[in-house]
Amino acid sequence: MKEIRHFINGEYVASESGRLFDDIDPATGENIARVHEGGKAEIDRAVAAARAALDGEWGHLPIAERMARLHRVADRINERFEEFLAAECADTGKPRSMASHIDIPRGAANFKIFADLVKNVPTESFHMDTPDGTGALNYAIRRPKGVIGVISPWNLPLLLMTWKVGPALACGNAVVVKPSEETPQTTALLGEVMNEAGIPAGVYNVVHGFGPGSAGEYLTQHKGVDAVTFTGETRTGTAIMKAAAEGIRDVSFELGGKNPAIVFADADLDQAIEGTMRSAFANCGQVCFGTERVYVERPVFDEFVSRLKAGAEALKMGPSQDPDVNFGPLISQEHRDKVLGYYRLAEEEGATVVTGGGVPEMPEAFGGGAWIQPTIWTGLGDDARVVREEIFGPCCHIRPFDSEDEVVGLANDTDYGLAATVWTRDLARANRVVRRLEAGLLWVNSWFLRDLRTPFGGMKSSGIGREGGVHGLEFYSELSNVCIKL
Ligand code: NAD
Ligand code: 6OH
């Protein structure tokens, strides 16, 4: 059986405790690897290696050379594309058609985009007058923040991890990554690539394990970690923020969502259906900015519901290698239990089940997998838990509306504020509506159209800070002002 070790100071190492945990293929329920579980000892070693790397070659590389090596990281991921793809699909069960277009190429691109950005970003300078007439010159200098703790989720494991590691390294930091216990493989494999690309030992470290009482929690508590960037559940973010309060360490959070889509009657319905199909069901509904609440203007409500139902029922479920498959399993049996709990709750709360609502019949080989039906509901009240809580599964509730004011109020009536999507042919209305929607990502007539240079993040309980483009630099670097009396 394959064994997955920590990657510390440029080497793969075993846990001191000798503890291992299982890595399960969610499509079959089979154990595909044994993973070393890190504890305090491994976090201590990784943080020390990161600190030493900052003082070593990495801290003194000319910027052009640092960026050249990050480009090489991206190139090596692309050269080893098939290995990354196989590892990601084995850990998540997601269709290869998705991982080969999104997870792996965008995971690689994160190293190039941020290297190019950081190389070209200016800092400010101000000349100021002084009473003696000679003046003074102010200019800002940007420096790495230090050792960054990176805690990443399982839904897009490589992509969401490199989305943090890319800018962190571009800014000259060193990182200690704690990938999700569900999806350790691509984060582990990236260690080899870092060595191949000439990233000095200790710059990129990986410690596997769980959250509370394990590597995740120890990483957030470690005094040698200067800042923590986290993508995951809002509840976990709350725990991490408490830990980071000790020592006043900075946090950057991409958390949960309960994202609305608004479909006006004048929308191109073909587009709106296609977009909502993806936003509700892509990656088996496990996308942070996916849609779980759909509001449709009353004249087109019935047509929209019946066409989305037809679309959901036409999804092709199956193993990731099948090129026609566009719908994989959930990440784990545990997560399926949670999602199925909401499927039952929807019925208890009085929903009409338009389609789905349970577990599909699968061939015997996939009997142990976390398969679930794509599900659509109507008829729930606005206070139903199914309409208010993040489910993170392939499901949505559709509700009719009659006016712009009404739908803006409904869309904003949530603790979250990550994403919202508006479908209309009237661009004046689109602009009017999005400016009132409380969300960090606003799409008009599209979904998941994402330029990596743009700001990414959520309002309210969906996060703190923005990553992406130059915005991440605020988190991954420290600005100091230099004032020179002339
Ligand atoms: P999770 O919060 O359960 O786990 C995320 C990571 O945190 C894992 O590595 C886990 O081991 C670790 N962790 C858990 N408890 C911890 C603790 N006390 N201290 C330190 N680390 C701890 O999230 P998940 O289930 O992996 O991912 C799904 C969630 O992520 C959903 O809520 C989804 O909305 C959110 N998400 C948000 C975004 C975004 O960009 N806003 C993107 C993807 C996923
Ligand atoms: C969150 O679940 C997915 C985020 C994906 C991206 O930000 C991207 O641009 O690929």
C-alpha cells in the first residue's frame, strides 16, 4: 500500500509517533494509501525548517531568479500533469474532464500568475516638503511576512492550496501546508516538484493530519507562524482566528457560502439553465461559490424548474476515468451522511422534491462510494434551515419572486456573502442589482468565469480579506515606509 509522508526541509519523512491514517477513494470506499499523521513534533520541525529557509538562499535570491524558479514549478506540474491528475481524481473521485480543465492547469498557473504579478508591482513614493526647504523622500518597501501557515480544503485540493502557496512564495515567504486529511496526495507530490524546480529546502513544507488536536490546530498555535491563510468551513475559521489572536497574527479566510442565483424573466434561459446546472452540480456541488438558492422571476418559474430538472436527470454519474462522466461522488461517507441529513430535513420542512433526494443505484464496484443524487427542491419557506445553512452538496432550492426589491432582500437575507449570480439581458438592471448584493464575487450571465488576477473573497461570515492578483500582496507581504531626509 502506498505511504504518504510529510515533506519537511526538502525530504519525505515519517511521523515520530508512527501514527497513520487511511486515504479513501470516495468512488469505491477503498483504502488507496496510508498517510502519516503529524503532531507537535512535525509542526515544530517544519516551522523551524521554514524559518531557516528564510534566512538562507531563498531570502537572498534576486527577484528574477525567484520568479524563474516559480515558473519552473508550474512547468514541472504541467510536465507531470498525468500524475497530478490521477492523484487528484483518486483522492476526490471528481471527473477527469473537470480536473484536467480546472484543478491541475489552474493549480500550475497559480505559480506563474503570482510570480509575474509580484515582479511587476510598484510601491508608492512621496516627496514631502520640510521647513528647511530640502524636503524628504518617502518610499514603501515590501518584504515577505515570514512563515505562512496554509490550511487547505478537499474540494479543489491542488488548486486551492497553490492559490495560497503561489503568492506566498512569490512574495518571498516560506510555507507550512496542512492539506485536508481527505486529499493529501497532490500536496505531497508537489514536494517532489519543488525540489526539481530548485526551490530551496524548507521553503515548502507539508505536514499531514487532522484539525483539532492534530497538525492543523498545532500549526495555527505555533508562535513561529507569522500568519495563517485558511480555506474551509466558517466554524473552523472561527477556531483558527481564536488561535491566531495569540501573538496578533494575521489571518486570511475563504469560508463557506449560501450563494444565490437570480434569474430574471428577460434572461437568456438557455444560458441561465446551463450556468445554474454547473453552479449547483459541478464537482458534486462541492464548490464554495456554488449555488444553493435559486430565485426565478415568476413568469419563467415553471419553465426554469422543469428544464433544470431535465438537466439534473441527464447528468452522467460514474467513475472519473470515463470521459463522458460529469458527476462524481461526494468526498466521503461522512460528508454524504451530512448532505443526506439535509435531504431528509428538506422533506420534514415541507419541500417539494422536484428530482433526486436520495442515493442512486450504482454498480457493485462502486457500492462503497459516497454517491448521491443531484437534487432540486421547491416550496420551502425563507426560514427553512435547508435555505439558510450551507449544505455543500449537489442540491438547490428554487423559489419564485415578483420584483427586483423583493429578490435583492431575499438574496441578502443570509449570514454569508461569498458569491451571487444574476441572469438578465438588461445590463442596466444587472448593474443596479449587483451593486446591492452583499457578496464578494458577483457574476452576471456567467458563473466560475474567473481571472486569477481579480480579487477573490467573501463578505460577512464568508471570509476575511481578498486574495488574487495584487490583493493577496497585502496579506503575503509587509509594507514599511522609509522616510529619508534630504
Ligand atoms: P474544514 O473547515 O472542515 O477543513 C478545512 C481544513 O481545516 C482541513 O485541512 C482541516 O483538517 C483543517 N482544520 C479543521 N479544523 C481545524 C482546526 N481547529 N484548526 C486548524 N485546522 C483545522 O473544511 P472542508 O470540509 O475541508 O471544506 C469545505 C468547506 O470549505 C465548505 O464550508 C466550503 O464552503 C469551504 N470552502 C470555501 C472556499 C472559499 O474560497 N470561500 C473554497 C473552498 C471551500
Ligand atoms: C472554490 O471552491 C473554488 C475556487 C476556484 C477558484 O478560485 C478558481 O479560480 O479556480
